[in-house]
Amino acid sequence: MAATEENVPEFLYHVKRTITDFHEDKSGATRTTDILNTFTNLQAAKSAAHAALVSEGFVKDDFEVYEENNGQEGWSHGDGAVVFAKAPAGQEFEVRLDTKPNTMKLKGNASGEVDGVLHYVLQTTINYNNDRIGGIQTTEIVGTYPTRKAAYEAAHTALLDEEVKKESFAEYDEKEQFDGEWPYGENCFVHAVADTGENFNVFVKAQPHAHKHHSSKHHAGGK
């Protein structure tokens, strides 16, 4: 929900889960990133991040590796990573906390979580000059919106500003204008390639489990 100016939290804390499917693609280029929850309270976000995979229905004991970042020395999975897990078949799960400005003035509930179904604009950047198979990539949250319409509109200008125009890219394609079968996925609405070789995909995704509850457990290891 939107907040009044007097009580607008400055930041949003997003629980971001990425699955890298080494089982199907040894390069690590096949990834699925979703935003599971958004909070205005950091401690609530940390608690949700630690419990994220279990909340999705996965069973801890089914993972070959399951590690949590509790501030211990020797954590090897990078700043912001809260949980790292690896399934026997090779899929790797990473849960991170991403802190972003609260530009839409969203308000948390009594538990510090933003209510309602949120829609996220995500930007994936792949630099094929550094890694020809696309295994080195990042996915950032570039916007959080209470409606899909607002997120969809924002996605079409996510790569653009007063100085950067569509013509600034070596390639710039929008899904609804594309001639032929769109090869970048159902949730991707913009694909662009910079002169430097960087590839950009802009997605609109809702929280994956906003409309359903888990009645059974997932078992790590298969797709």
C-alpha cells in the first residue's frame, strides 16, 4: 500500500531467490530469479530471507549443501547472500537481501512487510565479452510497483533516460514490436545489446507464490 509523506520508509528490503540450473546447463547461464517478499523493516526481511526456501516448500535435509549466513567468518558466497543451497542434481539456490530506495512510497504492515501483490521490473545484464557462454550475469531490481500496468510501463523505459535512447544501442527490441517468435522468455519485454557487447533483458515478474499456498513439500534435486 502507498504511504503518506510523513511515514514513508526510505528503503525497501527485498528477498531475492535465484536458482542456477547446472543440472540442465553446465555453464551456469540458465537462471531463474524471483522476488519472494518485500519489507520496510530490515530485521523482518532478514528473518524471511533465512526462512525463504523452507517457506517455498523445500526441505532442508534434501539439499546436498545448505548454508546460512549468520555473520560467521569464512562465509564464501558474497555480501548480501543469506542462504546458499545445492541440490544433489546440481541446481544451486541463493537467497539474497537487496536494499533499494522506496521510490513508490510503499508502506509496510505491522510485521514490516509490504502487503498486496507486487510487480517487479528486473534487469539482467550479461557481458559476453567477458564470458561467451553467459555464465557471468547479474539481475537487479530496478522498480517495484503495486500494479502490473505500472511495472509494464516502467519496463519499457528501464534502459532509457534523457541521454540514452533506443538508438544508443546496437540492438533494441521490444516484445510487442518483435517480428517472429520472441526468444527471450514470456516475462521479458525488452532486449538490448550495447556497443560494448553487454546484453540487457528487462523482465516484469510478480511474486511467484502470491496467489497460491503450498500444501506439499518440494524435494530438492529435480526440476
